[in-house]
Amino acid sequence: MDLKLKDKVIIVTGGSSGIGKGISISLAKEGAIPYIVGRNKTNVMATVSEIEKQGGQSGYAFAELTKPKECENAVAECIARFGRIEGLVNNAGVNDSIGLENGSYEDFMTSIHRNLTHYYMMAHYALPELKKSKGAILNIGSKASFTGQGGTSGYAAANGGRNALTREWAVELLPYAIRVNALIVAECYTPLYERWINTFDNSEERLQEINKRIPFENRMTTTEEIGDMVTFLLSEKSSHTTGQLIFVDGGYTHLDRSL
Ligand SMILES: NC(=O)c1ccc[n+]([C@@H]2O[C@H](COP(=O)([O-])OP(=O)(O)OC[C@H]3O[C@@H](n4cnc5c(N)ncnc54)[C@H](O)[C@@H]3O)[C@@H](O)[C@H]2O)c1
């Protein structure tokens, strides 16, 4: 299937690690140009050179996404380099364990800025170009917004916000033929996930327990599996899909728990 993504410029926030890296690499394999926006310069440059070695093309901007001005600059740099934006993947975030008991007003708001505000800012700044290109937006979300997790109010609220913005923008952007979807992740082993699992004393046992509960093949979703679905959803082969929250989670969120 030709996804017709050749030379399409797609911004991917946090596109050099974990899920974002999986998305950047999948896009580049289809001939698209992932434009990686991240704050970890070493990781960003490593992913750019990995894509080049595989024969692909990419672009990048360094940005701390909690700062709106840096979101604006990253979008402007992308336009200055390529003259267009055909897609936006909002992905960067962190499960930062701001719970009801251990958090404060400042902690909660910081978590919202880490996980939600830049989704809005990036869409806001990219929109003029997306209108010209009839591009697509894809928001990465988390099962935490459906199942709860405990001890992570900021992250859960931000993910609820990601889901709501997906539907809200799908409606608002109908007149411009811009599609907006979300891909919901449950368990995917990434540097973020590794940091989280290592907060438990019995991290190895805990990991085995979680794997056992994932219905499909008792294993975590890979970053490639997420990247490939995101790539498909951004492509014109999914041209009548909008406002959807799509779970790529091996059945973790919805299938019978007694499995
Ligand atoms: N890993 C999972 O199982 C899982 C489950 C559900 C949802 N998610 C979501 O997937 C997304 C990516 O998670 P991951 O596991 O790949 O994490 P990760 O830590 O491996 O990668 C995240 C990348 O985003 C960058 N980033 C984060 N905040 C940033 C900021 N403020 N400014 C600039 N760059 C920033 C990081 O530097 C890193 O490169 C997150 O939004 C998370 O909510 C992950």
C-alpha cells in the first residue's frame, strides 16, 4: 500500500526517544520527513543520524515545550527550513506522579504544562500551515485517562484533556478538512516506562506481572507498532477517519480481565 507520504513534513514532539522515536523512524521509512522537536540535544541528533543512515530525511528543532515561545520558535524553524507542515504529532510528556496527597497547586499545574498545554500550543502555531496543506493531527494519549492509575492526578487529567482536545479539534477543523485523531497507549517499554518501573523495589517481578496481563501475546506494545499506526492515521489512506481515539494496546484496556 502506498501511503503517499513521500516528502510530507510531519512535526513529532519528543520524536527522538521511545514512542516518538518509533513514530519518526516509521514516518521516515515511508519517505516522509519527520521534524523532531525535543530538548535532549544528544538524543535528537542521534535519531536524526539514525534516520539518515537508513536513507531517510528529517529535520529538527530544540525546544523545551513547557515554554510557549519555544513551541512557537520550533514551528517557525520548521517552516523556515521546509516551507510547509503536513502533519503534527503531539507526543512529548511524562508520567510524573503528582498525586492527590503528595502534590501542590504548583506541582499539579506543572504537570498540566508538561503533558497538555504544549499540545494546544503546537497545534495553535502549526494551524496556519496545516490549513494550507489539509494536514492531519495525531495526539498520543494514555490508558490512564480511561482506567485511572492512582497517584498521578496531573498526568491523568492531562490525558483526559488530550482526548477531549482530539474531539474538539476534529470538530473545529472540519471546515479545513484537517483530520484529528488520538492513539491511546497502555504499556510500551520506553525510557520513560523504564524509569517508572524502576521506582518499585521489585521492578522485575512487577514487569512480569504486567506482561502477563496484556491479553495479546502477553507482551508490551512495541514503539514500531505504535509508529506504524500513527503513520497510517496521518496518511491519506485513512482519509475518512477523524475524531477517533484508537487503542494500540494488545487489548489491555478493553478485553475481559479474567483472561
Ligand atoms: N510508555 C508508555 O507505556 C506510555 C503509555 C501511555 C502513554 N504514553 C505517552 O507517550 C508519550 C511518550 O512517552 P515515552 O514513553 O515514549 O517517553 P520517553 O521519555 O521515552 O520519550 C519522551 C520524549 O519527549 C521528550 N520530552 C518530554 N517532555 C518534553 C518537554 N517538555 N520539552 C521537550 N521535550 C520533551 C523527552 O526528552 C523524550 O525525548 C507521553 O506523552 C506519554 O504520556 C506512554
